Amino acid sequence: MWKPYLNVIAERLAQAVHVLDRFHILKKLNEALDEVRRVETRRLKTEGYEPVLQHSRWCLLKRPKNLTDKQTVKLNELLRYNLQSVRGYLLREDFQRFWQYVSPYWAGKFLDEWCTRTMRSKIAPMKKVAGSLRRHRPLILNWFRAKGTLSAGVVEGLNNKAKLTTRKAYGFRTFKAAETALYHTLGHLPEPTFTHEFC
């Protein structure tokens, strides 16, 4: 998380439970896994090995239950190799057990153990994610304190609407006009009559 953002939250909303939700954590894990796959694909190609990782991106990034029959066959073929991409995939899949815990204490124990194992894996992008998870451990465990009922989906939707509205308001000469557009778009308030309509 961006440090100034965390400081503002701590100052303005001291009683709030700050939760890092699973979507963003899994996004980081998937980005790291994809980076490992890309680097390893290039390495295998330059060293003249069989291109086993070609057309394997979605096999490694999708959840097993969402794979097509063709992707399932490809994944089963890949799992026979001792590649960094496969080891990264197994680490990512093992992390899914984290969300099944109920107690923040036991979830924390699992997180610590998973991070230690990942740091020993010698897979640089996955190690970077593990380091980030260690640094944000209290915020991640807040997900369990909130009993998994909170999601950043609402906030993400609000942010997207705000960005879209400010993009549409491009060219307004005053902040007040852009602010009015935001209030009316986000709050569904009745609009006063202006020479310009907020669509």
C-alpha cells in the first residue's frame, strides 16, 4: 500500500479496520507467476530446450475449476516438469488454503510458514510478493478479524466512477464544477440546470 495513503487513513479514520482483501493479494501473486513464466519461456528458448511453456499462460493463471479440457491436459503435462513456473504455480495454489482459516492466529501461522517457504524457493518475483505480504501482515490478517465480509469491490467501483466522471469533466475551468459533477454522478442527486449536462 502507498505509505501516504496509510498515513491519511490512520490520521482521519483511526477506528477503521484497514483490510487488504484477497483480490489484490491474488493479483500480485498472478503477476509474479506470469513474470516467472515469461522469463523462463525466454530462457528455455535461448538455451534450445523444448518450448513446453508455450501457450501455458492461462493454464497457470486460471483456477483449476475454470480450466477448459485442453488447458487441463496442458497443465497436467506441465506438472511433470521441475520448472520455476510450475513451482511458482504450486506456491500460488498452496496459498489458497490461507483463505480457509477462521482464526487470525492460525492464518498468521500459515502466512509466516508460506512466506518462509517462498523465500527459500529462489524464485525472485514470488520472493518479492512474500516480502510484501510479510510487511503488510497485520492488514492482511484484518480480513479474518472482519470475518471475510468486507471486499474492496465497492471501493473499486466508486474509484472507477470517480475517474470516469473527472475524465468527462475535463476542460472545466474550476474545481467547483468538477466537484459538482462528482457529487451528482456518485450520489445520484438531482442536477441543477446548467449549460452543460453531466452524462
